[in-house]
Amino acid sequence: MISNLRYRFLIVLIFLVYVAGMFVTLFENDSAQFSVMAMRMVQENDFFSLFKGPEEYLDKPHMHYWLAALSYKIFGIHEWSYRIPGILATLLAAYSCYGLGSLLYNRQVGRLAALIFMTAQTIVLGAIDVRTDAVLTGFSILSIWQLTKYIEKGGTFSIALGAFAAGVAFSTKGQIALLVIGLPILCHLFYTGKWKAFLSWKVLLALLIFAVTIAPMLYAYYLQFDLHPEKVIRGKDNRSGIFFIFWEQSFERLSGEGIGKNSSDYFFFFHTFLWVFLPWTILGIASFYTKVQAFIKHRFKNVEGSEFLTVGGITFIFIIISFAQFKLPHYLNITIPLFAIITAAYIYKLYANSKLQTVKRLMYGQYFVLSIVFIASALICFYVFQLHSLLANICLATAAVMVVYYALKREDVYAKLITISVCASLLLNAVLNLHFYPNLLDYQGGSSMAKVVAQKDIPVDRIYKVDSDHTWSLDFYNQFPVQITTPEVLKNKKDVWVYVNDNEMAMLQKQGFDWDSQLTVDQFRITRLQGKFLNPNTRKKVTRKMHLLHIY
């Protein structure tokens, strides 16, 4: 379908896009928040306690923060060092897609699955806006691959590695890890009937390895919460961290209790999928539909060359997370490896069966996606934010020429289908990483103010705020948390700086405060984009200001 040379060439380009994203300023809220939480571990040399600002943090386990803290210890505290564990986990997931695709189908499907996974939009974004899902996805699909390999081929190493990976995934995000690993495995067992694989002493070994792997996380929860029943977390005392992670966490997510509700739309993930799997969305939907159609036709009988692990896993995961009252787009990341494999298998089947007419019809869809990417890229570069950087101009012009070359080149239609899809992802994310995000993040008040603080050599331990609103990016880039105070306490302080918005500045002025220096930056919630902001003519209408005032 695609030559080894071109495959390697595309992989290198994808990796370069990932590298370009490593140096982008951290996004608020989650990326900047998690980076500050890990930074606190390193600065206070306390790796057992998790804090979200001044509050003790129960919501997620420790693994993501430990990995980020380890990276800080090795490389120093930087945005790129925070992203290293997430990118490595993404590469691990890509390799696991190759392994599982090869196991369930063949090596060609595995290679293509890795390529599809690495270019899916939500995965590229997840390597930049790094949250716990990157590590969760990497180790979950590794566990699925190794446990499936054990079922099919036996081997102590496979089940041991699968159990270890499941332990790391569980230590990253809790019960959801067991759900996304267990459902595909159960689907595979039901379809193949190979239940005897788990009637072995090796299962006891796997359970032991899993228990040992999660033990550090459980111990950390025990130290921070179980030993201190007097602590009040989200309005409740006597909170057991161990009981929470084994029982309460998922029920809170499903019900919205404690963390709140943000969506009761049961179809949220269905329409979200339309963009998170770009540029492969059309192919992904076609592959899923074809798979389901085939299973219904054969009445779910075990047919040679078929498998139920991917489609069954996707279906049940979708159903369960759709009932959660708190939903975010990146929750779908855990399904992307499975979608990548069935999409790769679908393309390979079209190739093997010489379905030229079907592929030509799909090509129209991929050309449509590519045209949308071209239009979006042009708008971003010449309308939303004017392109000025010479390096960015050269890189993006090169990417555009490459896309046009492969789109017009006369070659095998299967190779073209894959190549232009990958090129669409490369072009879009090159534009985002090299141009859009750097300009967009100029409107993130905290990180912009941190640059001013560094330029003016302002003592970071003399910066205060008069409310409890989080200032994650300012905290991270100052490498010191903004201290919370009140106007009453502030009156007794001299030679300090106060970080405020317009309303807080007016309040201080009414209370008789005076300042001899005022530094101002733009502020916009950059993860909640809207048309008025993207339109340069109306941008000022939705942009606020943040100020740093010197109280003398």
C-alpha cells in the first residue's frame, strides 16, 4: 500500500510536528495546573502529597505527576520537560497499535494503525496540551496488546507486562483504566471463546504484579488521606483515598457529584468524534459501520480473519462514557487506538480485495477534508493572526508544497489515500504549532505576565492576588505560586505587587489603595475559542486585561 521509504518519511515529519509543539507555552487550565502540581512535588521534595493550589487533591492518582516530576528532576522545570512523559507515552501507544494491529490482522495493518493513531487530531493535541490521558492511553493500549497476545499465544512475559501496564494506567486515572482495558479483552474472549487462557497460575502472577505496581499510589493516598480523617475534601471528612480510588471515583464521574456536571447530552461523544479523529473521520465511520454490518451478517460467529476486540471495545466504552454527567472531548483519546486499528484494517481490506471504486469514493471525502484544512490554514495564517516569522513561513510553505505535490501526483490510489490524509494532519498541526498557538498564547494573561515579571526582574515572592482564582500559568513560569491575600492584610504590606483583573483593580482603588507602577497584559480563556475572538476586528470586544500593580 505504501513504501517503506515513504512510511519512514511520514513518521519523521509527524515526529517533527510533535517536537515543534513541545516548546509551545502551556495551556490553562489542565496542562498548566498539572505542571504546577508536579513542580510543587519537586520544589517541596514531597512526592506523596497532591495539592491543587492550596487545596488537597483527591480527584486523580499520582502517576502522571510523578512522571512529570521525574522529568523535571532530570531536565529542569520547563514546559518541554513537562511534555516529555506524555510524548513518550504517545509513542508507546503508537508502537502498541502496531503490535496489536499486527496480532489481530497483519504487519501492514499494524504499521498503518500506528500512522493513523499518531496523526489523529486529538492525539496530536494531547501531546501539546498534555493531561493524564496521554499516559492513560499509552499504557492502556499496551496492556490490551499484551493481554491479547497472552490469550492468543500464551507466554508469561506477555501477561506480566500487560498487568504492569494496567497497573500504571490505573495509577494514572483510576477505574476508567480497568474499564478501557477490560471491555476489549472481554469482547475478545466472548468472541473467540478462549476462556481457558485465564485458568492458569500465570493469572495469579499477573494479579500480584498489578498489586505491586499500584502499591506506591495506594500508599501515597493512605498517607495523605486515610491517616487524616479530619481533613475535609469537597465538603466531606473521613475521606479514604484508597476507598475513593477503588470505588467512589467513577461513580462521582458518572453522577457529576463532587466535580460538577457539564453535559447531559448523551450524544456528546458522537459529534465530538467528528473532529477528534480528523483527518480519518470518514474512514473511521466507514470502517466501524462495515465491521458492525459484517458481525450482524454472520450473527457474531467467530469468522476467520475477523475480531471483535476493537468494535466491541469501542461500542461499550462509548455507551458507558456517554452516560457520565461530566464530559470532555479528550475522554475519547482512550478509544483512538482501537479506531486506528479498525480503520487500518478497513483500508487494507479494500486494498487486498481491489475495491478501487470504493477507494475512489473515499478519496473524494479525503480531498474534502484536505480542502477544509487548506482553507483553515490560510485563514489562520493570513486572517486570524498575520504570519510574520520567516522560519514559520518557510516551514509552512514547504508543507503546503508537499501536500499539493502528493495530491496531484499520479500514483497508486491506496498510497495516495493514506498520504494525503497524513499530509492534511501535518499541514494543520504545523500551522497550529508553529503559528497559531504561539500567537494565541499571547492572550493568556498568566504566561504573558510571567514574561513581564522576568523582564522587569520583579521578585516572584512579592506577588499577591486578592481572590482565590487560580493563576496556573503565572505560577508555573514564575516557578513560584502567587500568594493569596485580602485587601485588609494588603494594607499592612509595602513594596509588593498585586495581580488583578479590571474589577479587582477598581475595588482596590475604591478602598484607597495607590500604586506607582501598573503593568498590563491581554487575557482570554484560550481553550474556549469563539468567533469574535478569532475575528481580529472584534477581538478586543471579548479580550479582558490583567494587571500587575506595585503597592509602595
